[in-house]
Amino acid sequence: MSTTMTVGDRELNLSNLDLVFYPETEYSKARERDDALRRYHARRDFAKTPEPVGGYTQPGEEPVFVIQKHGVTCLHYDLRLEVNGVLKSWSMPSGPSSDSRDRRLAITTEDHPLEYQNFEGVIPRGQPGTGQVIVWDHGTYRNITDDPDHPTPMAQAIEDGKVGILFEGSKVRGGYALLCMYRADDQREDWLLIKLRDEYVGSLPEDLEDRPESVLTGRTVKDLRRLAKAR
């Protein structure tokens, strides 16, 4: 096998190069991740928005979740779960509840890059999600779908419309069910987030405004709004 390669008018000695060959499965995962983020990238002008382009962070040992508080015209929360190298995302008008009697609406949005889990800032006018964003909660989660010891893989559980999650965050903890109630042709899906009965029932305040701060910086949506107006 030849150890040289001609590029233009130059001959390279391959024996002097440190070559790393990745399994085909890694390339397949990268292609799948890039496909999943195509809508996220298409909707944004990264010369204008401070949101991360993303797509470069490798998953850690445990999957992460983040709940971001989003101060747009209608204040809401965004639930994001790490699945196959991206953050599967749902918009929640009322945020999570730790009351097992509550059914909280969660509407699917486009997948986000893993880098988004740490994003806080102000999204400018003309970009999707204009407004202030803080990391309201952050942590890891365990998939407990069907059988906690041998759960259905997360991607399959989401496809099936029935997900069991054990959150290990700073604010949201314990088991939850995420159930798909409606799927439309325009890719909109309406889900419900329901607290399971465990020792963390009642751990969140009834009014989430009693815990308005970011778990990363301590800032609130109002703080970001004031900073934006001061500029």
C-alpha cells in the first residue's frame, strides 16, 4: 500500500501523519445529528443572534436536561432532553409542576444543539424566540420508560409517544411521564408532562415565579430585560 499521496503539485508522506479513523457508526451519528439540527440552523441568522451554532459538543456519560425560562410576549418554559446528540425540545406555557394531579401542556419545537443547555441571553427581534432566556433548571435524567432496569430507548419512546423520566435537577426532581396526546401534519405535537407519585411530589412551589432565578447565574428574566433596556 502506497504511503504517499499527491495533492496538487505536492506529494504528502502519509507515514508522517497521525491519522485517526472513526467507526462508520460515529459518522452515522454525526450525520443524524446534523440532519436533526437542520431546521434549527435554517431558522436563525447567527450573525444576529447570540444563540450557539452548536453541533460540536460530544455527549457526556449521563444525558442532560435543561428547562429554560423564556421571556417573550407570552412567558413560557422550554423543556429540553438530550437524545442521540441533540436536545429534543418542548415549549411549556405553564412550566413543570410537582403536583401529580396537574397535566402540563408541552408542545414540540425543533431540536436544539447540546451547547444550548448553557445558553442565557437576549434573542434579538427578527429571530425566532425573540426575548430573554435563562437556565431555570439543569441536571441529568434517567430514562425509566416501561421498565427502569431495561427501559425503551429514548428515541423509540418519543416515537411511541410515551416517555418515563427521572429528573435529577436543582429544582425539578423525581419521576415524570411525558405523553403525546396529539400529532398534526405540520409536525406539531401536543404532549402532557405529569408528575409521578414519589417523595418529590410537592417539591416545587405552586407559583414558579417564587423560584424565578437561573441555576447557573442567579439572574432572572427581569434582570436580562433591564440590562437590555440599559444598553
